[in-house]
Amino acid sequence: MRLLIMIILLLITYNATAQLQVKGHVKDIKADPIMGANVYLKGTLVGTSTNIDGLFDFTIDISTEQTLVVRAMGYEQKELAIHPEQTGIIMIILEPMKIAIDEVVITGNSYSYGENKALKRVDALDVVLQGGSQGDVLNAFQILPGVQKGGDDGKLYVRGGDTRETQIFINGMHVLSPYTTTANNIPSRSRYSPFLFKGMNMSLGAYSAEYGQALSSVLSMETKDITTNKLGLNISPLSVGGGGTAAWNNGSLSSNINYTNMSLYNTMIPDNYDWQKDYQSLAGEFELKTQLSPRTIHKLFVSYDNTTYQRAVEEPFSTNSLRNIDMDGSNYFINSVIESVSSKGTKLFLGTAYSHSALRYKNARVAGDNYSMQGDELHLKAMLRKKVGRGYSIRLGAEAYLFDNQETYVDKSYIHTLDNQYSNTLSALFWDNKFRIVKSLYTSLAYRLEYTSSFKSYSHLPKVSLHWVTSPLQLSATIGRYSQLPNYTIQNDVDQETALHYQLSATYDKRSFLFKLELYKKVYDGLSLKEGLNYTSNGYGYSQGIDLFLKGKIFRRKIDYTLAYGYNDAQRQEMEYPLMATPSYATRHNISGTAKYFISPLKIYIGASYAYTSGRTYHNPNRSGFMNASTTPIHNLDLNITALISPSIILYAYTTNVLGKEHVYGYDYAATPNNVGIYKRRAIVNNRDRFFFVGLFFSLRKSAAYDVSTF
């Protein structure tokens, strides 16, 4: 597996010198106790929450002065120094947070990790410690209601939308290819570690006009700022790697490299595939951060990976001999942004991102053929944000996407050939106005205008929302229109696809308990539809449902848990669908639950997750009708464990599908019936029922656990 798993849990700082009992009392300015305040050492996992009387008490190992952070919803965060020789009870007074329009947290459709301004303010380490995440950003968000887990490919499917309808942004800039390259029915992962980011925010619909080209949802991630010196190594049966950071007063330079090879793992635990050359990849990341001035920061982020494998394949419904699928894929992403704040509070953002993705297959469909695909994207963005008083803020921006794709195919006899080239430029203007109407009542009026060069057409995309925000309850209503270019392989007689979002939501958040309820409907129009030999924009569809989410603590606040349920009813007529039908990726019922428990004396985290997904629709040619059958439901249980063996060594292990159930995602059918008129079929399943991972991570600094992931 990639460095995503390995670097993750590596933010634990531990100084084994003297033990200090930290005791204190957290109150508000009226001297009333504050329950559920988070109290922790800055940059570590060490801490606790205040009880009903506002009291906290925990023990730490300390050799030098450290910073204690106290944070509670609705109050200004407070930091104070503590010393090894400190004694007595610490008295802490928190002041109410002064809310301005730009600081209002609208949570109707957002779920966040890290420091983004959204309701779920937790450390990015939750991404790793959460059961079932496998240390992967995208897996972590698949526990949310409305997210329909793509177990065969590992990608995000949101509220009845295809994976193409969810777009991912880093530092506000689009990522063309965020998923790793894998073989068929092996789940892919994010290319990036969650600890690259100080905030991760997923909007399940009706998102900001700043983000375009996404019909269903947006995942926005922001990299960390200046960090400290570090150096470390990691090793597992799958991979070896390491990296570090050199920091100075106004900047830092980080690099990381990881090599993965499945040969040893496949020898110890074989899967169902016949590998002629085992899956292997080489990946590297580089980031330069510079504080150009007290009000201006520049971030340059570069990532690269190359993946290869050879796999023997025998067609189940053909007399053709074995062929070796030979794959070579490469990807790199360059992201450069400047953020600056003027003395009068105007915020300027300038960003450039370039994505390149290339795939080459030999023996892709038949022995002796060659297939290649290359995609390039240049994304440019400029944006201004200004807060006017405490009741109004405005965001203005312009951006451009320059796309270039090429797809070629030729068989050994040159009978079937393909040379498909596609270029397009999309330009956009967007603005968003936020108003406070009266106390606790807010509205947002947004508009996005897009122009595409290949279609020579404009898209008008308005959005209106109304929010009633008062602690601990929040109510929201939103309607917005969104557009997306069709698949690059479709070029004739089509225009942009659109979706109209309607959302009603309610959020209740009090101390450590969170409840969210949301009703939604998406109306699709202009979808690409094959009519005769050509594609048109006559496709349409809808997706509607309800999402429920719970988050809290139980058993004396020792166990963190989440519960989610999503109901989705989706139908569409698009692509090769001859009539309205439920697509195979849109499952009706989705239930998930996670639990995390910290065994303090042993310094061990245990995480677990359970997921239920109702059956997927598929087309059975042996029956009448279209998309006329459904697979059996999927039950899945995952476990993980994180242990701090010593101040400089971390052990991380997880296993997927603990129950060992076979997950069937659909069926492949023969092209023609047999002599009794039956189409034979083969189940689409993963390459192995379970996956195990055990890794060790070493710091080359004696005082702290290996944390190269904290770029």
C-alpha cells in the first residue's frame, strides 16, 4: 500500500522524562463550568475533556515547557504554557466567541476533519484512527451518510451520483486524478496522506460557487503551514520509505518517498489473481512553504507516482488463450498558491495547478493490442474576499481550466483502431454574497458563469441559501444549479450536463453530541445519451433521499462513535441506458458505524467500523426488462490498532472484512447465449476477501515519534 497508510499515525509526541499531573477547571466569564471542552498538549494526542463540573485531570511525560490548548464550541480558543515543576489546579476562563459574518459556520451539508471552519472540528488523526479508514482520506469520508461505498473500486459515490461527479481540490486547486491506479476489482486509494492537510471538508451538495465541474459533491483539502524539523523511516511487508522536513524561520522544505511491492505479501497471502509481475509503485512528495511576509504565504506542492504490473487473464466466456495484461501508469500534480491579507482585511488568492495522468496497457482486450490514455489539465484561479463590517462579506473570483486528452488503441492486425483527441477550455466567473438579515438569520446569494470553448456555450449557475444559526441548533435551506463537462470520450452534439440541487437540513450540536438530518433532491438534465450511433444531451434523471448522522461519546466518554444512515432513490436515462433505471452504483440503503477507544496506560488506540449496503442493481439478460436484478446486501467489519511502542516507534495494523464475507458487486455475462439459450455469468468480486497490514514507523529523532506526514 502507499504511504497514505504508513505516515498517518505519526503525530504522537512523547517525552519520557518526568511525569506531571495536569489538573484544572474550565469556566466561562460568568464562572459557570464548561463541560466537554477539549484540553490537550499542542501537537500531541495527549489530553482529555472536561466533565460536567468543568474539571479535567490527566498525566503527561514532560521535560521542557509545553503548550496546553483549551478549546470549546462557542468560545475563543486559549493557549497557556505548562512547566515540568508546575503544581496545583489551573484555572482557565474562556470568553465567548465574537461572531462575524465571515466566521459563521454553516453546516447544513458539510463534514470536516481538521481546522476548516466547519462543525466537525477534530484532528486529522481521526482519519487514521477511525476504524475502516485504512489511513486513507477517501475511505474516511465513506462513513458519511449519502456516500455510497464503491467497494470494488474504492472511489467516492455521493447521493446517487457517479464517481466522476465528485471532484477533489487541494489548496483550492483541482486535482485531475486523485486515485491510485490499480487492477480491476482492487479498491484504489487517495494519492495523498491525510496528514498533509490541516483541514478536509466534504460538501455533499449545494456547495460554494467557487467550485465548479462537480454535479454531486466537492472534497476540499488545505495543506498545513510552516512545520518543524523531522526525519523518519517506515517498513512493512508491502513497502519501505521515509522522508523529513527542514524548517527555518520563515519556511520549510519537506520531501518523502515510498516504494511499494506486493511480491512478498502475495507470496505469504495469495489472492485470486495470476500475477506475472506483482503490483509495484514508486511515489514521492515534495512541498516548499515560504512566509513571504507576515501577511503572505506561498505553498508549492509536487507529487509523483509510477505504477506497474502484469497479470494473466483468461476470458471466462471465450476460447481465447491466456493473455498478460501489462500496465504502466504515471501521474504527477504540481500546485502553487499564494495567499495574502491586506492591512484592511482584503484576502487575495492566486493559484496554479497542473495535473498529468498517463496509462499504457498491452494486451488490454486481446493479445497483441496496445491501449494508451493521457490526460493533462491546467487550472488557474484568482480570488478576492472581503468582509464589510460584521454583517456582510463578498467573494469574487475568476478561473480557467485547460483540458487536453488523448486516447489511442490498435490491435495486432490493425483491424480495430482508435485515435481520439480532445481539447477544451472552460472559463468561469463567480461571486458569493453573505448577509446577516437579523440576529441568527443569514442568507447567501451566489452566481457562477461558465463558458466552454468546444461547445461555444454559456452556463448560468445561481445559488440561494437561507440559514438560521443559533447554538446548539441550525436550520438551512438551499437551492443551486451546477454543471459539468461530459466524459472526454464523448465529443459530438453534446453540451454541459447540469443538476439542480434542493436541500433542507437541521443540525444539533451540543458539547460532544452531534446530530444531523438532511433531505435532498437532485434533478439532472442534459446528460449524455446514446441515440443511434451518436451521443446527444437528451439524457435526464433524478436522485433524492434522506441522510442521518450521529456523533458522540459513550461509556464515560471513553469511546468515540459515529452512526450514519442514508436512503437514496435514484434513476436516470443516460449513456447506453435505453430507459430510466437505477444505476448500479446507486444503492438504496447505506448504514455505517464506527467506534474508537484509547487504552491510556498502554498508549493504544483501537478502532472498528461496520458498514451495510443494500444490493446493487444490474442487468440480467436471462430475464425480461432492463436493470432487472439486484445483488445480495453487503456486510463489512474492519478493525485497526495503533500502538506507541516507544517514544520513537509506532506500530499500526488493520484488517478489512473481518467476517470474511464474499462481496458481490454485480455480474459479467457472456455476449451470446449457450445452446440452451442461457447467458453464462461470472460474479464481480474483490481479488481477496480480506486484507491485512502491519507496519512499523521509526523516528530518527529521539524525542518524538516519526511524523514526516505532518508536512
